[in-house]
Amino acid sequence: MLIFLGVLAAGAALVFGVPAYTISSYFKHRPLPPDWSIEKIQRSLGRWTLGLTLLAVTMLIPLVLLLFRANVFGWRWPFSFLNILAFHYFLALLSILAIAKVRQRIRVLGQLSPSASSSPSPAVIVAAVSTVLAWALGIGTVAFGGFFTAMAGMGWGRPLRINGKTVRPKLKRGDDWAQGERANAASLDADTKKALEALWLHDAKKEHASVPAFSRLGWQLAGIGAPPELLRDVHLAAIQEITHARKCFAMAASFGEAALSPEPIPEVFDDRCGYKDRPVIGIAVDSLIDGCLLEGFNADTAAESALPCKDRASLRLIKQIASEESSHAELAWRIVAFCLTQEPRPAAEALSKAASGIDALDRPTAASSQVRPLVAKADAQALRDFGRLPDEEFDALWRRRVDATQRRLVDLLKPLPSTRTTPALLSR
Ligand SMILES: [Fe+2]
Ligand SMILES: [Fe+2]
């Protein structure tokens, strides 16, 4: 994170510091042209400030794109909201300092009359506007990122990340995947049925995407010489995800007018595996986040959702998912442990750093942004009876899972040589 902030600070210093220094040096070493009036200097400063503001805005475009990638495509860190917001404040501060420096230089040279210095000059006004703009863009960027994060939804499976992007299949009409028990939806109103169909379809897509996610993990584990038990259990998990996906599609069909099934996922052909350098480290960190944390959280939410569930078919499926997702999380811990035997110190440092960053991750939500309006119209008690909890009940589960993941990692790392980042994790 420090390196990331350092790079951003260097970029900002170049944008604001160099022009400020150049203007300052210009006035220091050369007398002002005789035809330059205070008004002309102020106009000139205004143009400089406008230029600086435009540069700042231009710099924000790649930042917004980075944030978009961070939330939609799964770049987890160091591109957290807080970093981005902090950087915008930093930009705003530098813009003020740059203008203040120029004004100070002019005042020292005795070119600014007392009456002009007592009232805000256009340059200061533009600096203030640029500051507000930078803050507004910062807050807007966070809201923008939050919107896409909210689209993430819950889902019960290991995320499929292809070249840093989280991928899920689109849907088409078809009942080839809808195989499993159906819920008894006879008593439900139309709005509640729509919400339940959308919620189960969202889960079905994610369960389906976890199948290639585990298949690819099998390839990767073979690439780092993992033992047969891990390869076997990863393939078993892929088969369990196929069952989850089929049953989720069937459950969705209980509430909809027609069954849906997944379309092809051509993105899998773009996969570059993402672990060209240090695959052991990459697999360890991804297993910690996607397996230990996210599949562990999925198991928690499923177990909690089962408690109020009254529909028998829904309850059976949710309980099966809770149990098998929990086993997938345990499998991820075994993969992490294996990676630690392969490259103890670098893996320990990378895992420790990743675990410290978990606090900044956004919690998966109970419903995606597309599904949320449908949930709002549905009968809340009926949703609960069919094993669907409101989003606010996920908060405590998430905090508990984050805490448990970090503590378990600390325990796992204890027998290993101490790392640079573990003390920070321990001090939580
Ligand atoms: Fe899973
Ligand atoms: Fe699953």
C-alpha cells in the first residue's frame, strides 16, 4: 500500500509541484515585463489553475477505470476505496499549495497591492473550485465503485476470475441445467416469486462459474506439484458445484414461468492463468480470499439462511450448500498450508499481507443491485420462510468470518519464521 501511495504521490507532485516551481522560479529570476498589470498576472494565474485542474481531472480518468476494474473485475488491492479517496484529498491539498506558493512569490516581489491581497483573487477562487471538484470527484468515484460492488450479489461458490475479471455466464431459455427439487411456491404472491426467482438465478450463475474455477485450480495445483489428495478434492468440489448449479437453476424455476440455463462462457479461452511469476504465492493468496474467506462466508450465510427456512426443498438445498461450501473453505486452508510448505517465507509474507487487507474488502451483499428492487417489493416474511435473509443480517456474519480468517492464518503462520507483516495482523 505504501508503494502504491508513493507512486500516486509522485504523480501528483509532478502534476502540481513542477508547474508551481516553474512559475515561482520564473518570477524569482526575471523581472516582470513592464506591461504586466496585477490583473494580467491574476488572469495568468487563473489560466494556470485551470490547466492544473484539467490535469487533475485527466488523472482521475485512469483512477476511475482502476476503481472500475477493482470492483467489477476483482482487483482486490491496493486499489481500495480509501486509497482512492485519500489520493483525491491529496490532489486537492497540492492544488491549494501550488496556488498559495505562486501568490506568496508574487507578494514577496511586491507586485500585489495590499487591497488585492486582502480580497480573494481569481486564482484562489479557482483553487477553491478545483479543491471542491477534486473532493466531489473523489466522493463520486467511491459512490461509483460502491454501485458496482453492490452488483456483486451473494452467490454460493468460488468466484471464477479470468485475467483479473470475475466472470459469470449469461442466461438463456432451457431446462437442461434445472435438475433438482422444486419449492412449493403456491402460497406466494407474484412479486415475491419474481424476487425469489431472481435471487436463485443469481446464485445459480455463480455456482455454475465455480465449476471452471475449480477445474482451473486443478490445473494450477498440478503445475506446482500438489499431492493427489488436493487434486482429487478440488475435482470433487467442481462436481459438487455442478450439483449446486443444477439445483439452484431448478429452484429458480420453481418461482418463474420457465426454466433458464447458462450460456457458453467464451471468456475461459482468454485465460492466462495469471500466475506467470510465483504461482505458489498466487495460488496461496487466491485460496485465502476466494476459498478460506469467501467460501467460508458463503457457508456461514447459507447456514444462517437455513434457520428460518420453512420450505422443505429450499431447506434441503441450503443445508447441502452450507455443508459443502464449508468443506470447500477447508480445502482452501489445506491448499494454503501446502503452499506454505513449498515457499515458506515468501508465502507467509504474501498471505499475511493479504489477510491484513481483508478489512478493506467489501462484503458480498444478500442481493445484487439488479435484484434489490425486486426484493424491496417482495413479502419480507415470505422471503425469510424460503431461506432468504435481509442484507443487514450479513454484517455480523462477515465481521465474524473476517476475524476468524485472520486469526486462523496467524495460528497457521506461528510455527513459521516471523514475517514483516504478521505483527500488524496480530495487533488487530
Ligand atoms: Fe464452493
Ligand atoms: Fe457451491
